[in-house]
Amino acid sequence: MLFRVDPTSPDPLFAQLAEQVRAAVARGELTDGERLPGARELAASLDINLHTVLRAYQDLRDEGLIELRRGRGAVVTVPAQDNAELHAAVENLVRVARSLGIEPQTTIALVKEALR
């Protein structure tokens, strides 16, 4: 899996990393038992602080998405799910938002508000 961070984003770097893992799990790209890159390796490849990666991994561990194993790194602990209906709904939401000319940030804010 390829991780990317945007230093100009208002979202903290650790939150960007954690969100990418959550999304990959939801899409079925990461499944139970798969290993994530080592924290040092990922920090070096993204040119960010090691503690930023560790914070993202700790948040994911606290949510139950991964286990942190000494010597083995971060391992996904969520069984595969069929999210086809959710993906279709999200695609429809994006299509409607674009047709109405709503900015992506506004759409995201509305979804976050609805999830609270």
C-alpha cells in the first residue's frame, strides 16, 4: 500500500495516515493478518517524524483496527467485510455533490456531521 501525506492540509499528518489505513480496510485492500510498513520505514519514506507514524498506529490500535506486535510491527486485525452497498452510496453522494457544485471539503464536513 502506498501512503501519502499532504503537509499543506489542515488535517494533522498522523490523522491523514490513519484515515488512509481505515479507507483501505473499508475497501478491502487491507485484510486481516496483513502487515503495515514498519514505523521507521514509513516515516523515512514519507520524510516525517517517527512519532507521527507511531501516533497514527496507536490511534488505529485503540480503534481495534490493528495490533502492534513487538518485532512484528503493525498487523491488521479486522476481518474482510462486504461494503458494496456503502461504496455505492458513497459514489452516489459524490455524484450528487459534484452535480450541485458542492466543494469536497463541504461534502466531507456534512458527512462528518451526520456521523456524529
